[in-house]
Amino acid sequence: MQKHYLDAHELAQLDAYWRASNYISVGQIYLLDNPLLKKSLSLHDVKPRLLGHWGTTPGLNFIYTHMNRLINHDDLNMFFIAGPGHGGPSVVAQTYLEGVYSEVYPKITQDEVGLQMLFKQFSFPGGIPSHAAPQTPGSIHEGGELGYALSHAYGAVFDNKDVIACCVVGDGEAETGPLATSWHSNKFLNPKTDGVVLPILHLNGYKIASPTILSRISHEELEALFRGYGYEPFFVEGDEPEAMHSKMAEVLDVIVKRIQTIWHEARVLNKEERPRWPMLILRTPKGWSGPKEVDGLKSEGHCRSHQVPFATFGSSPEHLTLLERWLKSYKPEELFDEKGRLFSHIASFAPKGEKRMGANPHTNGGALLKPLVLPDFKAYAVDVPSPAGGLAESTRVLGNYLRDVMAQNRQNFRVFGPDETASNRLNALFEVTNRTWMAQKDSFDEHLSADGRVMEILSEHTCQGWLEGYLLTGRHGFFSCYEAFIHIVDSMFNQHAKWLKVTSREIPWRKPIASLNYLLTSHVWRQDHNGFSHQDPGFIDVVVNKKAHIINVYFPPDANTLLWVGDWCLKSKNSINVIVAGKQPEVQWLSMPDAIAHCEQGMGIWEWASDRGEPDVILACCGDVPTLETLAAVRLLRELVPSVKIRVVNVVDLMALQPHSEHPHGWSDEAYNALFPKDVPTIFAYHGYPWLIHRLAYKRAHHEHLHVRGYKEEGTTTTPFDMVVLNDTDRFHLVMDVMHRVSKMKPYEEEICQKMTEKLAEHKAYIERYGIDMPEILEWRWK
Amino acid sequence: MQKHYLDAHELAQLDAYWRASNYISVGQIYLLDNPLLKKSLSLHDVKPRLLGHWGTTPGLNFIYTHMNRLINHDDLNMFFIAGPGHGGPSVVAQTYLEGVYSEVYPKITQDEVGLQMLFKQFSFPGGIPSHAAPQTPGSIHEGGELGYALSHAYGAVFDNKDVIACCVVGDGEAETGPLATSWHSNKFLNPKTDGVVLPILHLNGYKIASPTILSRISHEELEALFRGYGYEPFFVEGDEPEAMHSKMAEVLDVIVKRIQTIWHEARVLNKEERPRWPMLILRTPKGWSGPKEVDGLKSEGHCRSHQVPFATFGSSPEHLTLLERWLKSYKPEELFDEKGRLFSHIASFAPKGEKRMGANPHTNGGALLKPLVLPDFKAYAVDVPSPAGGLAESTRVLGNYLRDVMAQNRQNFRVFGPDETASNRLNALFEVTNRTWMAQKDSFDEHLSADGRVMEILSEHTCQGWLEGYLLTGRHGFFSCYEAFIHIVDSMFNQHAKWLKVTSREIPWRKPIASLNYLLTSHVWRQDHNGFSHQDPGFIDVVVNKKAHIINVYFPPDANTLLWVGDWCLKSKNSINVIVAGKQPEVQWLSMPDAIAHCEQGMGIWEWASDRGEPDVILACCGDVPTLETLAAVRLLRELVPSVKIRVVNVVDLMALQPHSEHPHGWSDEAYNALFPKDVPTIFAYHGYPWLIHRLAYKRAHHEHLHVRGYKEEGTTTTPFDMVVLNDTDRFHLVMDVMHRVSKMKPYEEEICQKMTEKLAEHKAYIERYGIDMPEILEWRWK
């Protein structure tokens, strides 16, 4: 019966298109030349080094082909996410068949010559990677690391009312943690104003070398799992192509109707309940349509077809015959004309123009990007009549600014974070919006609504994935997180950084997208109360390892500098910006005009805290808490040894320390040496692991006189001031550092170090008795 | 009816024990003094800084108390994992009530004085953290980062036939990716020989500031989700203590019977199917039994009770009354005698001796640790008659050794990895064991069995969590992973490193456990075929940020050195060891005696490749591929400019570069300066990001003459040799580096650099044509 769901013409066209894509996929993996098999296949036609992954490819081609049918049939606005790791051969074949590939890369023509180039370039030096890479038109998701397909898909459809992201999740990827929790994204999707994800769990049964979990549990369990995740699961299972085409078409038509019904209920009938969105479980053999057996062992439907099913052509000449037979099984003569062009009755099956998934404009988000309407950040300034002339919670001040950014950009700006938006003092956002929430609500809930624009889930992975998907489709966002736990997304950061490096340097047709902005707060120095497990400033080190031109790291020491930095980051493109700032009440140093001047330089002398002329010592600082300790040390020094000449340098833009050749914000050696004269000892108090400063400055002339203090992995549950003491970064240790390192201080060294040691002992005794810092620490003021 | 499941005495005793634990929990959060409320509560009795998390605590106390009942009733061997982040007040209270706390910390006596100290120390400087920290007896899991409770629990019970891990999963934590996938661990648990995890999903409804997803989906979805995960879910829901005690006891008795039945079926009746293990969903109000309202706002059953429900005692004097009333609601006079001792009829409820969960020996794994029976690694040596006298796949050689380690340690050694054991060439393991697998099997499956000891799931998080749980309970393990994707567990590594730092330095009763060993292969230089997304050596940088005494990083350049390193790591304790080694056929440099001598030093001169006496230049190398390129450069230099005097230094133990004061393996300055004389230019080819070498060596005398090459984030799909070329770390660039930096080379510089540039151009042209490296690169030999 199911065979008859499609008429013969439609079935034939579908199947031909699928065969064409499989043929082109196998060609990419194997062929260097002879792309149309016009001659009998010889060893010279086969690539000398065989790379690529066949196993997932035919299933991806099957899905993509059927999505084309749906797009045509229902005039859908759809794009494709290939979750399976090495799906490159499929998406390249598909975008080539629909003509997009040749539009983007005119050399790869739709004829025999183009086909040969297409085949050769795959996984070839100077060619293209084996994933749905940045180079692939229609891709916003590079399968490589696995785990993020679904969160990328959801991120892409938020605020994209009519867009459907067809997201294929491989059963290998489905075992990863980030993917396993991202199914719950359906509790954050508003059917009124968001598009929808059509998740397709593709059970082909195997990872690299063993079965997948989800392919080896019962049908009942599988169905229950996805009902439990809040979906309505549909199943398509089998391996006979004709029957499968019919089943797939029939089920997909039902699924599209379900989506349309849900949209109608939400958008016309104003139904407010969370819908049970449809999802599809597709079970097909791994390496479907490939050789059943190779060298006497099962290949199709086995993990042996994961990569290249057979490769030893030199020692096994029969493999050449096997390959030729395999390629010919797709009947290329029925697919391509003499010149290598797809016959028009097959080519006409592809959707037209921007309906082609490879040409969907949302997949080149930069082209759709509209700049944010930004309020004047100066209007949010904290009044600082003189340095240290006030207290403020920096992130709360930024929150006021973000509130108004949100109010003016309700279509293309969202804030993300793992349940810490309020804890991180960005509460003002809730004056104009809510947390996104489609699950059940109770009468006493606050700030939850379907149209909320603050997205909180206790999964840093999901937050990051959503944000990446949102940015890659041309919108803007902001991610706030506890500093220590942002390490959870180290590897996702790495992959996004790699994407940006490649797109910004090597792929001119990819237009710049908005930057990924992190606000790291509840940072290492103020996690005294939560203890050692919450203390880790190492994300910065991970960030700085990536290509310099796409990363920026800011340490605003107070609220006004944070406002400047926040504004700068929201305007920037194609970067990853890390802002580290405190949320506790802190001394404010700079008026807004001073903050602007300082931030524009990236670093500079704080004249009001410095002596004129050549200094005996430089006290440099980077980070809000190190800045406080540095200025406290300066005040102590002035009281104790008025003869010492001090220069105070504050670094707000970490990259300013690097040579200009390494980073666009890096200072020239000339400017740098004027700031840090070669022979003047510098005591540098830094927010993170101290060696990072050495790594950035080791080529500078003053490096051998640079002494850095910072977090050296000493921490526990204690007081804020004790945190700096444990790491020798407190005012008393800084004073001692100066005494040890400035030769002019020799006469005073012993006496003052003695005093400082006593102060430290007094501090320890006090906190062990009272549990809080001494009044002189808590109430310290500049002057 | 349910109320009558327990008799009056049992009910009274259970409830009194629960109240006592709640009282002690609230006391820890609030009280500095007056622990028994003998006087009316005054402001001086309250801590000046209020820290801690009440919300999760009463639920944890409820569960722990009921587990005590079960342990007594069924003589169970059980321990407790507190998943919820800040469960410290509960587990500390419980281990104090059962007497373990005072045994471990004799100063914290079971009387009024001890109670006061117990209260004061919580989240207090010099005291204890707010989690089930390393300091907490009975804990192998520090709630802090969230996500790993269940994988730790499963890791702990593998090969622990009679142990039950009661694992509480908070509904916040349940949203994380690592937790969401770790439910599938039940497909890897062998009822014949493993213990079992009793997962308790604790729905208290809220995270820090908003509801949790799982508490806001329908009962049907919740039940379906856990059936889908393969469990038999039981529900206990409510807030009336008496009824809840009865329900809980009744359901837990059923659950224990289920476990016993499953064990009987598997162990006596030899049933082979995967059981549907029971799990419990417990729904109780957040902050249960705390104040219903605070300042007119709902507190119990709301996220407002997440941390300290009220704190502003200075400005709100009525809070003092509220606190006193709250504490007295537990009727302390019925719980503690005049001296502050728990009445004996309540205390007798606690299990005895090692049955107490705080005293379960598995939670101090080091005390149970038995050294591995290790074969002589020298027996696996590759024959290397002369330097560069052979080819071998290093990890395959290590695999032979691991096979025999496995064969001789079938009770306490497992190998973990995300489906890459075979890909990483450790196949020999499958000669003696299989992959662990309890899900469905097919006739054509290979190497899958319930008793397999190679644990593969495509979740690095789960692999890491299992391994940590396995190690913390006194066993041994080995984790192999693609280098780039180990970043996925950066944050888990961080937390384990913090645990080891604290336990090894500050907690003498915690005995040393086996080290966590990573083999990182499929590394950056040989991911040419998989492309840029697979190329990342940055995990090493994350590792080196942690406390030096617990980390080691090894770069064995060939198979025999890898054998030495593997053996060393399996013998070591309380460390995290990272081994980076290739899996491709590579030139072998050292015979086994030479390998041993070299590895024992950590680094040294390769005399056979060096000139005698003072060198003009040092070529140093660290990592297998950089070593190859360095020796190829040396050979080129000897041909091109025979007059240059070269010293070749190879570094196998990265930590040898650090000063001895920073790491136990660090070389003294004297020895270091003899190896790297101050004024001799050193060209250092390194496996990872080059700045790490500067960071390790910046205090050394030769630092200004140190020039490092390494991975600088340049990569794509290309050939192996092109990977080093893209990063200027190839033989030709190294030769040019020498020519630029050795003044004696001035006369030859231009000519030779010209030659090298031509070679590089030839290479590029060749690979773009043929897709493989030039024969002279592929077939290069030393001499």
C-alpha cells in the first residue's frame, strides 16, 4: 500500500535524484578522474589517498532529497543541518545538484570538468574538508566535534517565524551529553513567533566501531524516550528504496501537516499550551546502497562501512571492479548526459532560487545582519566625581544598558545564560522582558513567558549552541556565565573560533556575523563563598590560544569602563569577545570621559594615582580585584615610603599587551616601551593565571623586569580578601614585591616587609574569628 | 492507608532523625553560637556572613535518613552521592549524626562544644566548603559544577558486586548535558558482577531563580522519559512529613526487592537480558520544612529558599524570631540531651560501623587500592638496532602491553574511550576482553559482551565520569581519546584536579588513589585528513594551569619510550597523567635500554644525532612529529653546511623544563644550563601551542635565545607533512630558523634559505597535484 503513496513519476524522480547524489558522494570519496565512467575504471582514476565517510552519506542524501520534495510541495522555507560528523560528501553533492555550488564556486561547473574538480577537491590538499564545513553553502553547522546539531538548529529558528530547520541527528551524536539535553529545547520554542526544528534521529546503527545505544534499545523505549522529551515521534524504517521513498513521503506529509496545525492553533487560535512538535526516527542501514559485502565481510548495515568501505586497490585488484559496479549501480547513464549535466527532468526536482536549502539566506547570516539599535552607553554612566568616588555593582549598571538594548531590539537580540541572569545582577532586563518558558507555569512564577527573550537552561552547552545558531543566522546575543563554569564550553568555543577564522579569512561570500559576547562574572576572586570548585580563570587561556584576529578579552575595572566595553562588543563583528567583570559593590575609579579615553587606548597610565616623570616602579593591574589591590598597595606605599616614585598602569584590553603584529589591538613597541620603560621593575597584578601575562609580553623589552602576580590555583571557602592573600596578590604582598624589587627601597625593605607580614597575620586571625574581612579592608577608600 | 506502612515507633524514629539532620543543617547555615538554643537567640549567635543553600537540604536529609532505614532493614552495602550543588549542610549533618564525622575529625565532638564548632566551620574561613566536598566523609563527588553525579555513581559500582550507590540527581543538574546522557549508563551495567546505582531524581522544582524543566512537564512525559532511558520509574510526591515517610518507605522497599530480584535472576538464574533497573522520582517542596513565607513572599516551595531564605537580621529584627521559631520547629529538646548529644533512641537508628554511609570504605578508595599486576614493559619493546632503525605504530605497541595488563587485572582495571579504542590502535585489548554491552546484540556483532572491560560511549563526559568514579573507589583505568576532543572534558579535568590537590595536600585520611591516565592520540599533526575542526593541542595548556604536583605531561617520541611512560603512569598515584603519542607508522629512534635511560631523565641530548662539545645551535624537540622534523632538519643541515655544530635535545617529560621548585620533575638550573647553555641559540620544535614552552622556560637563563615553533592554529584538510609546513614547524623552516639565528651561518644564509623556499614550493605543487606527500618526505630515513 505504502508503495502507492507516490505516483510513478514522482517516485522515479525522487529515486533518480537520490541516486545522483549517492553517485556524486561516492565519486568524491574515490575518484580523481573519469567522473562519468566513460572509460573502464583504472587505478589512475582512483585517489591515491582515500578519505571520507560513506556510512552516513546515503541516509543524509535520502533525507535531503525528501526535504526537496517537501519544499516544493508545501512551499517551505527550510534549511538543512547535517549532524553526523562527516556528512560532507552528501551536502556537497546535494548543493551541487541544486546548482548552488556552481554559483558560489563558479569553477566547479555543472559538467564533466566541474564534476571532476568536485570529486578531486574533496578531502584533498587545497580542497575542502569532509564535513558540512564553512565552505559548504547552506551550512551553519560543521559536523566535527558532535553534540551541537540540535541546539544550533533551535538557535537558528528563534525569531524566525517561518523557517524550518531540518536537523539530522546521528545516533552516534545522540549519545553525547550536549545533544541528549538539547532535545528539551522544545520547552523554549514559541510557536507564535519562532520557526520550528524538524529533528530527524537517523539510526544507522553504528559509530566508528560499535553499535549505537539508541539503535539497540526496544521500539517501546525509543518511542517513550521521545514522548518523554516532549515530541510526537514518527518512525520510518527499512532498506528497500521504493518502499522507503513512499513511507518517507507519507510520513513527512503528515509531519508538515502537524506543524501547520500547531502554527495555526498558536497563531490564529491563540492557543497557549506547549505543542508536542513532531520528530522523525529514520532507521536505514549504515552505508545503505553501498556494497553488501567486502572481502567476504558484511559491509552495508555494519560499522565496516563507516568510512571508506574498501581501500586497498593495489593489493586487491578486485576492489576496482567492486567500485565500478557500485558506481554503476546508481545508473549514471540515466542521470547525467554526455556532457556530465544532470538530465533536466531530474534537475527540475530541485527547489528554485532561495528555496534551495544550499541557498537559504539564513545560512549566510551575515548577509541578513542588521546592526543593533544601541542607546548611548554614556547615559548609563555612574557618577564618579573623583577617582574612587563611589561604589557600584558594575554588572548591575551594565544590566540597565542591556535592558534598553533589549527594549529597542526585540526581533534580533537575546540574552543567554545558565540560570544566572539575576544572580549576575542583570535583573533590569526583567523590567522589559521575561525568561523564555513554554513549559507549565504556576501562579507564583515570576518573569516567565512564551515571548521572553532571556534564555536560561542549566546547560552551558545548550546556551552556547542556541547563541551560536542565533548568531550564525544573522542576529545578536549576549551570554553571561559564572567564570569557572564557562570551561564547560571550551570545546564549543574552540569550534566556533575555528569557524570564524575560516569564514573571515578564507570565504569571502560568507558575510561577517555579530560577535559572540561572553560576560564572565561571579569570577574567581569573588567565589570565596562557593569555594575552590568555583574558582577558575583558565577560560581566558583557552581563548588566547585561538587566532588573535578573532578574539578580544576585556577586564573593565569598574562600571563606566564596562559600559564602554559592552557597547564596543555589541557593535563588533566576527569576533569572540570575553568580558570579565565583577558583580559585587566595588570602588569606582573613572568618570565616563576618563573611562572612554582609557578604553580607547586599551591600557594606560592612571595619572591621578601616579607620580610624574620617570618612576622607580610600575604597578600594573588588569582586572577589577587586582586593580583594587594595586591601588591599595599604592596608598600603603605612599604612607610608608613617600620617597618612592610610582606609576600605575591599568590594562583594560588584554590584547593591548601583545605586539601589534600579533593582534590588531596590540601596542607598537615604541608606545609600549614608553608605558613600561625597559629598566623599571613592574609588579603586575593580574586577574588570571600569571603566566598568561608573560606569554603576551615575553617579546617586550621590559620582560625580564616584569613580575606578575595572579591566581595560582590556591583557594578555598574563605573571605574575598583572603582569596587574594592566598595567591600573594593582595596589597600587602604587592608592597613587599615592590620592596624586594626596587633597589632604592633597600634601606626600608626589612622594616616594611615585617609590617606587612604582621598585617597578614592580623588578617588571618580576624577572619578565623569573625568570618569576615577586617574593617580596614572592607572600608578601604582611595585617600 | 500509606501512613500505616510504618509502625508508630519506626515512624517516630525516622522523623526524629530527619528533624535532627534538618536542625543541624539550619544550624550550620545560620549559627555561630548557642547551638542548642539554650538561651534566647541573639544577633551575636548568628554568623555575620550568611552562606549556604537551604533549598536542597531537607530533601537530601529525607533521602539519607530513609537510606539508613533501608541499610538496617536489608543489610545493604550502600553509599551516598549528593548530586545537588550545595548539599554540604545535609551530608555533614548526616555524617555527624551517624558518628563518622567525629571519628574523622575528633575535635568536632558529639556534644554542645562540637556542635558549635560544626556550625561555625561551615562556609567559614578555615572551615569547610558548602558541598559534599573532599573533606566530607563518605563523599566521592563534590557537587559544584553539576552534571557528573550519575556517571560517578556508575563508575563507582562497576566491579563492585554488592555495592549500591544511592545517587541523588537534582532537577537543576538534570538539565545539564553530561547528566542527560549519563542515564544511559544502565546499558553498561552487568547485573552479574557489578553493583547498582539507585538514581533518585529529586524534583524540588527550582534552580537558582526559575523552575526546572523536569518539574514542569506532565507526569506522563516524565514517566515516559525514564522508561525511555530504560528504567522502571517509581514516584513519591508530597509535602506532609508523616505521609511522605510512609510512602517513601513503602516504595523503597519495593525498589530494593526489585534490585534483589534482578540480582537473583542474573546471578542465580543466569538471565542475560538487560534489566530495567528501578529509579525513584521524588517530588518535595524546595526548602521543605523551612519558613512558608518570608517578608510576605512564598519561601518554602519556591526558588526564594534556594540559598539562605532570609538574611537581613540587622534591618529586619523579626528575622531573628523567624529563625528561632524555625529551629524550634524541629523540637531540638526531643532530639538532643542537655549536653548536646543525640538521644540514644534516635542515634540507634544510624547503621553501624562500615554500614554507615559516611564510613563506607569504597568512598575512601585509596584505602582499598591494590597495585596493578604489571607485566614487564620491556618485553614489548620494538627492536631498534640503530637510531631510526625501524617503523612502528606506537599506540599499537602500547596496546599489546595494555592487553596483558588487562588479562592480569580483570577485577580492577578498565579502559575507557569514546568509540576510539580500535581507531587508536589499541585493538590488542580485544584479544582478551570485549566492549561492555548490555543492550541488544546482533549475530554479526564483534567484541561486545556484558562482561567486556573496554567501555565505549560516544560521550567523553560519561567516559571521564565513569573513570573518575572507578578511580575514586580504589581501582585503575586508562582513557584514550582524540586529542582535539578531550577539550570536551576540560572542566571535568579541572574539578578532578582540584579534588586531587585538596585530598593530597590537606586531607591525610584520604589515601592516595590511582592516577587518571589520558592517552591523547589521533593528535593535531595527524588530523590532516579530518581537517581543522579535529586539530587542537590546547588541552595540555589547560592541564599545565593546574597545581604542578598533581600533573604530568609526556610526549614519547616512539614506541619504546611510550612503553616506559605507560608503565610509569599505571604505577603512579594521585596524579593526572597526559600522554600524547601517535598511532601512525613512525620512525623508531631508541632501543629499549636507551628509551629507559632517556625517560628516566625526562629530557636529554641525543648523542648519536649530535656533535661533540659546545654546539653552535641546539635543536630541541618535544612530541613525535616535531622530533621527526627536527631530525630531518639536522640531516639537511649536515648535508648543506657540514661546519655547523649541532646538539639535539629531546624532551619526553614536559615538566622537566620547569624549575625544580615548580614541579618535582623539573630540572635544577645547573643541570638545565648544562643542557641548554645560556648563549647558544635553541630552535625548539614543540607539539602544541609554542608559547607553552616559553611559559615553562621563561625563568631559565637561555630564555632570550629560545625560539619555539609549534602549532599556531593553522590547519585544514591536507597532507601530514603539509600540516607542519602550515605551522612553520617542518624541516625546511627549521633549517631556515637555524640559518637566521646562528651568526656563524651568515655566509650561507641566503643560499640555503633560497633552497628551502624552493623545496617548500615543490612540496605545495606536488600535494596539490597528487594529494599525497612527496616520496622524499614519505620515505625519509635517518642516514
